[in-house]
Amino acid sequence: MSARPDSAPVRIARYTEADLFVFCTAALAAAGADAETAEAAGRAMLHGSRLGVDSHGVRLLDHYVTVIAGGRVKGHPEMRFVRRLGAVATLDADDGHGARAAYYAMDHAMAAAEQFGIGAVAIRNSSHFGPAGAYALAAAERGFVGLAFCNSDSFVRLHAGAERFHGTNPIAAAAPVDGGRPWLFDMATSAIPYNRVLLYGSLGRALPPETASDVEGVDTRDASLVEMLAPLGGAFGFKGAGLAGLVELLSAVLSGARLSFDIPPMGGPDYATARNVGAFVLALQPSAFLEPEAFQAGLARYLAVLRGSRPASGGEVMAPGDREWREAERRARSGIPIDPATALAFDRIADRFSIPRPRPLAG
Amino acid sequence: MSARPDSAPVRIARYTEADLFVFCTAALAAAGADAETAEAAGRAMLHGSRLGVDSHGVRLLDHYVTVIAGGRVKGHPEMRFVRRLGAVATLDADDGHGARAAYYAMDHAMAAAEQFGIGAVAIRNSSHFGPAGAYALAAAERGFVGLAFCNSDSFVRLHAGAERFHGTNPIAAAAPVDGGRPWLFDMATSAIPYNRVLLYGSLGRALPPETASDVEGVDTRDASLVEMLAPLGGAFGFKGAGLAGLVELLSAVLSGARLSFDIPPMGGPDYATARNVGAFVLALQPSAFLEPEAFQAGLARYLAVLRGSRPASGGEVMAPGDREWREAERRARSGIPIDPATALAFDRIADRFSIPRPRPLAG
């Protein structure tokens, strides 16, 4: 979810997706990334920026430059499958960029799904991979149902817990829709995204109930007191915590990666040491289960009935991804807005590596 | 979650698991079920009753007798795989009992996971399968990570929606733990179970916030006004709705089963017509991804740190399944409590089929 900086009073410059991609890949290459890494990280960031998920968009470029230049993330990793059986494998990402690992793993999962109907890859020795939805979408764009998970440094308490335990451990899924945009679902297993906490704080608004907790694990609606996020589910927070646990099990236990609570903070101060983040991707070939026409007819009917479902007063019923695809159309027309802090980071990066800064759109 | 009838003032009789299983299978056979169906449905119900999930325990026997005798569920189905590729298949359950279909499908998924590292089966023309956790657990008991999903007749609104759309569409997962009970997670994608709404109503207590809605889709804390359940997530209910959608996609779209909103009500009045409920099961072989010792070491550490995590004041931190396994130990010692309505149904069923009624434990 984006903080929608374009509604702030300051002037927000907009850029084309192509220009941002060129700048991101040039910056990553200058920081020490090989071509595959730069391309994968750029593609993942632009997924976020294109769809309006700005927290996982090109805002991350500054971080990625820092961790590649700092040595935490290897610019030239040698990723390899360390274990394979039939339709599954474990990828050792060699401390490379998480986006490169996840796209590579999903390619392997899709090849397996082509042959066996399903394929899955667990990933270890990886790093922050940005928007989980990017990898699920990569599968849907090639006709598969895709799933993607990852763990991350602890920030979410357990149900009835009073310390950070799981990462925000996202679950993403996507499915191909004939003649339309993919069904695209991407959620953190926390009750609220942290950037939303920051947004509510800066606006002076109370947080939604049961979404974040103070240092004692007691839920608070005061953003300034937030020390950890609550698991999804409120009074039934065991659900969010259990989903985070499922993600942890697939991404870290099954892959041999670090558990969330053993991963050093994404935000440093150490940007030189690898973190061994885990991830898990899965692809299903619909035609292995059902005639393709029947699958598409069922999905089309599901989406049509969903979008025609009666809305609550003042609300709008949408399928997962509808909001994001709508935003993507807006941004394709009028450009991708870049918040002031990210714009300043662009200036610094362009200076540091003597590469051309992208030019904002006129108007 | 059980309504814990044993805390009510009325006298609650207790029974052994073995006696309940004998009675359930005898009743199902008398109603027209073949041996496999009776055994599978009995096993699934006892999963619920053993673990304290009484809403999905032997309370369901009366319903299952009704639907088998009524013809909605075939007592002698001819289940067959209608599509297979590598590690996946689609099972046509021939309008048989959902428990038989799900155990059968999970057996197939485990055989595939043995060979390919992963296996999945989509199920159509099935029926109510009871506790989703039973099928995930069946995989964990044999050393696999198991997942089970199903759809069901509509009862949960969409995010910002004002009518019933998804079923409670559960997600269950289980993993084998060396020297301990499996990690066992089983949740509905609704914000609250309906039987909990009924319990709060009968106790005159206000529902937890943002869990259930009135006829206009507006959240209410008055159980008597509840017309539909809210999706998990409160202000972020798109998460619960999206998870329900993922379950729908795997269980119904991929299998060719009916979508939730097309499934006639579980509760009749028509008990003669098949409903074509869908489900989906998946098994992963941990050793295909990682050395078994490393997998178990990671899982053990995850669980140890989780159980030692700092609790909030007055709370207790538990892993998924811990509460249920603890209850199972209690029930193994002192018997399985049967609520008065279910006890009366036992009387009726025993009379109807002239089979011996189970005898309560003394004391």
C-alpha cells in the first residue's frame, strides 16, 4: 500500500516507467550488480511503482545500492540449485539480490509445472526481494497460478505476544485471466503495513484498532507508541500469526534460511554482512487440473460475480489487483510519482556514480 | 473453535474416542455409507472431537446421516481421477463424502510428493469435509508438510461488501515435528467462526469488533443482528477476502467445482441434491528440499523460540496446535464431552437404525 505522496501539498514530479527502469538498472550496475541482478531488481521495483505499491517501488533503489555497494548483497552471485527432486528444488542464492533469486526460482518452478503440473522452489541465502506480488505475477503472465512467500527480520508480535517475532512475511498469489489483467493478491501477514503506521502518524490520525502494539505488546492507536505490528486478525490474531508461521516454514525452515528472529535488521547499521533471508515460490499449471476453457470460464464467472457483488454503503467491491491495475493505468498515462525523499536519493545516486538522472515529465 | 459446552451448568456426559468412532461408523453404515466412507467421515469427525474443535466433531454425525440417507451425499461413490499430470491430479468425488475424498486425495498427493517432492490434488463433486486440519494432519503424520483447503456455501462478505459471497473457506496446514506433536494450523478465512457468534449471542456478550455484519453489511457487535461474517482483517479485510479467494481459486476454479455462491445451503432444506463442493490438498516432502535433520532442527528451533517468546500481560504464547494438543491430552484422560443437542441426536440415530448407543463414561 502506498502512502500516496501525490496528495501531499509539495510538488511531486512524475517519471515514465522506462526512464525509471533505465536509471535503476544503471545505478545498480554502477554499485556493482551484474546485468541479471540489475534487471531483476529493476523489474521488481517497477512492479511496485507501476501498480502504486510505492513502499516496494523505486523507493528501494537507495537501499539496494547501499547493500550492494556495502557488500551485504553480492553483485555477482553464483546461484545454484543445491537439491532437486522431480518438481521441486532448493536454490542457494549465494547472498545475491532477492529479486534475482525469486525470478530465477519462479522460472524453475514454471518449468517444473509445465512438466509435472506443479513446481516449487525454496530459496536460502537470499536478501530482500521487494514486492512478493512481482513473482506471483511473473507466473500468471505466463499462464500459471503463482504463489510467492518470504520471511524477513522480526517486526510482528505473536498472538498474545509482547515482542517482535515474525517478519511481515507476505503471501502473494496471482492467476492468469483471459482478456484481462491477472487476479493479483499480495498481503503482509501483519495487521497493517508499517508504512501505513508512519502515514497515520504523520497525519495525526488514530490507527485502526488492533493493528499495532506498544513496547509491552498492548495494542495502541497512537502511531508514535508503535514498537511492533500486530498479526492479522484482531481478537483472532492466531490466524495472522499462523499464516506468518506457514510462510516462515516454507521460506526459511524448508529452505534452510535464517528464521525471521535471527535476521539482522534490514535498515542496518551493518550493510556489509549477508542476512540469509528465505523465500518460497510455487507454480501450478491450470491445464494439468482442468480444461483451460473451463478454468477460464470459472475464473471469469468468479470475478464477474465478485465485481457485481452488492457494496456496503460508501464502499466499493473490488477483486484483488483491481485497485492496483487501475492505478497502473493512471500511471501509464500521467507518469509515476516520486516522493521527495526518493527524488533526493536519485540526486545523490546520480552524483555518486556520475550517471544521468531521470528527467521528470513536463507539466 | 469449540463452544466449550462443558463449562455450561447442565450435566455433560463424556465418551471415549473409540466408542464414539464405533458409533459414528455404525450410524453412517446404517444410513447407507460404504466402509471407506464411514471410516473416513468417522476419522475426520474424531479429529475434531479429539482436539476440542467440537463444531467440526461428532456433532456433524447427525448432519452426515441426514445427507447420506437423503441422497445428497452418495454412500457408495466411485471416486476417480479425471485428469493427471506428473505430480498433480483432479479427483471427481462422485458426490461422495468430503472426508473420503480429501483423505483419498491426500494419499495421492503424498505418493506424488514421495516421487516428485510435491503433489497436489484438486477435488470436485465433493461435499462438506469437516475439519480441514484433519487432512493436513494426515500428511504430517506421514512426514509430509500438508495443506488443505475447501470452499463452502456463501456466508462471508467481501471487503466493503454487503452480501454473503465466499464460504468460510478454510486454510489448514501441518508439519511433522520429531519427538512431538505436529505443528497444526487450521483457520477459517472469516474474521470469526459462526459458532462463536452463536456462543456470544447465547451468553449475551458483545462480539469482538469488525468480525460480523448486519443485513446491510455494516459491522455489528450484536450477535442477534448477524447476517454474514466479515472477512478476516478488520480495516484490512481485503486480506481475508483475498485469502478466501485464493482458497476458492484452488478448490473450485481449478477443480471445476461450484463456486461458493452457487452452492446450496449446507443446512437444507434440500438434502437430496448433490452440491458439488470443491477442495484442494497439497503435500510437500521436506527431504526433497533439505536434509531431514536440518529441516527438523530448524523447525524445533522455530517452535522453541516461539514458545519462549515474551507473552503480553495475561496472555500465553502458543504455537498453532498447542491448544488443541493440550485439549486432546485432557480428553484422552477424561473423555470427549458431548453437548446435550448432540447427545439427543445420538439417541435418535440409535433408535432409527437400531444400533447400540455409546455409553457415557462413569463419574
